[in-house]
Amino acid sequence: LLWYIFSPSKFKRINKKEIKKVLIISFGAIGELLVLTTILPTLKKELDCKISFMISNENKNIFKNNPYISETIIHKRFREDIKKLKKGEFDLAIIAFPGSFKYSLMCRLAKIKYQIGWGNDFMHGPPLFFNKNMLQGKRKHVIQDNLDIIRLIGLDNKNPKMEFYFSKKDENIAKEKLKRLKIKDY
């Protein structure tokens, strides 16, 4: 409700042609991060953009080999993060669930032109600077919830798949362990 009343940013139209650098912010656990991979192919293909992820330190390796991710930014402190984001010169911030006033303000102070994401989590405060805001309605699968975020700017992934990439070294280690355990069908 506060967003509807006080936010002038909701009147700013999002011009997809201006979006060349996208920042996705999520401090969830591995599951929340992996379900966000369903939006990456569409962002990359439709916007022809660089995609960066801001995540917590404990999740820093999750996107290590993901071909859609240009960089991973490790969340530290509010002021440090603002400086990093300013240097990144991002055009769009996607603030994944939960949307919060703190991260919305951080993106605003970093001069990120457009912000979209979740905005009805009262525990984290209203995301007043969002241009487009997802309000939780009917419960549906979290993948569809994440796709709803990019639908705010006219994008959609008709065939969403979670994707996890690993290195050849990791693959060889796993194969070796399976071989030692005499597991052939997996």
C-alpha cells in the first residue's frame, strides 16, 4: 500500500532497449538461487545483457560455471555494496523474494535506473523505489513466481528449466566416487 501511495518510481516506464546490465539480488539458500536460473536464458536472449548476481558469501560458488552469469558480487556491508553497484553501472535490478526497503534503497543510491521484484513482505519493509512490483496473490510454484517478475517487463520463458553447471573436474570427481561405490545406474 505504501508503494502505491508514496512511490513516484512506479510511473517510470521501463525501456527494455536501455537495459544492458542486469543485477539480480538474492540472499536465499541454494534452492532459492537455483529456481532463479529459470529467468536467466530469457534475460540473456531477449535483452542481450550482462547479468550479475549479488549473493551471500556462503553461496559464492553456486553460479561459478553458469554461462549466463557475467559476475558474482558478494554482499558485504550496505555502504560497500552501494560503491560496488555504482561501479557496475547497472540498468536493471531484480530484487528476488523477499523485496525489501533496504535493498531497494541500496539500488536507488547506486543509481540503478530500474528496479523490479517482490514487494509485499511486511517484515522487510516496503520496496518504495521499485518501478514494477509483484504482489503475492494466489500461491503457485516458486518458478512461476520468479517468471512473474520478468513478465513485469514483457519477458517470458515458455519452457523454464532449472540449470546447474559444474566443472569437468567436479564431474570427474563424482564419476570416480560412483565407480568406487560400484554404482553404475544413476
